[in-house]
Amino acid sequence: MSDSLQLPVLRQVDRPSVADQVFGELHRQVLSLELKPGAKLSEVEVARQMGVSRQPVRDAFYRLSKLGFLLIRPQRATTVTLISSEAVMQARFIRTALEVETVRAGAKSLTDADLDVLRGVLERQKDAVAAGDRSAFHQLDDRFHKEICDRSGVGFAWDLILENKGHMDRVRMLSLAFASQTAFNDHVAIFNALKARDELQAAEAMRQHLSRIREQIDRIRADNHDFFAGDEA
């Protein structure tokens, strides 16, 4: 490093920047389908509703566009992108590769205390299924998978999964209209394999769980055809 280089000491910030907060909220609404595929967005309107200037909104729009969730066209309305079946299958491939290896590691390393935490998440998921609360189930679904990563000593894998699973999430939210119980049963199968320290069964249970989107996507497309782009799965 050059001796002439001088950099300021950065002040620690305890909360996300305004741009990060705008991005986080819009990202959440896109993935939860509160902002539906094809919906139009205005920088001016988003800035007005969130009480911020247009610059952080512009930054958030750009970040979302790079992730493939917004289509920004100069002099035309910015829209939430339609769901791409191809992007969903690519995300599934990446997630499967990471999570199969994660449960293989977990079968060797998870402690009884770790399993107790996972059991608690499953109990809350069961309640969400009974209540028909898709949003809560979706959050607990992520929590279950994240806990496995973190407690298996590969928390970095969850960071990579988060970067790649967004296109799956919109389809997963739509699938919960008919498949919450199936997803819960899959989680129980994964848990039981981990509890039994069965590495191969845990890997197979995870692979089957994440592959269900292949079986479900045609039905989801048929029921929500306006949400999908014209590509093929």
C-alpha cells in the first residue's frame, strides 16, 4: 500500500442506511408478492410514501433490477418483473447443491441442543399450517433452513443461498396455497434424518424437499399465468 494513501476512520452506523431500508422493504414486498409481478412502481410515489428523497429510492430500484426483480426502462414505468421459470430452476439447482452438503455436515455435527432448537421451529411451523398463516410459515421455513446451516458450522452457505433463492421465493409463496402441509412433512423428514445421524437419508430428504418445486410449477403457472414470463421450466 502506498505510504501517501490517507483514509478517514469510518463512523460505526448502528442501523441500515436509508437506501438499505428502502431496498429491504421493497425486496420483502416483491418476494412476498405484496408487490405482484407486473406491478408498476414510481420513484416519486415510493419516496413520498416512505418519507425519503428520490436518491435512496433510485439506488434501491437499481439494486433490485440487478437481482432481476425490477425492470427499469427510461421514460417508461418501472415494473416488477414477471416470474421466470428458468431463473427459478437455476436457483433451485444452486440451493440444492448447497443444502444437500449442509445436511450431510449437520448429520455429523448437530448436538442435542441444536436439535431442540430445530424441534421448536417445527412446532411453530405446525401451528402456522393449522392457522393457515402462509406468511408465518414462510418465515419459519427460512428459519428452519438457516438454523441448519448455522448450527452445522456452515453459516456462510446461508448467505450464498440468500443471494440466489429470491426467484424461488415468489413461487414458494404461491405454492403455500396448497402445499404447506407437504413442506412441513418434508421438514419433519429432514429433522428425523438429522436426529438419527443418517447422513445419506438427510441428503435425500433435503433433495426431495427442494425438488418439489419442479412438480408444482406447472400447477402454479396455470393458476397464476399472468405472473409468469413466457419462458419454460
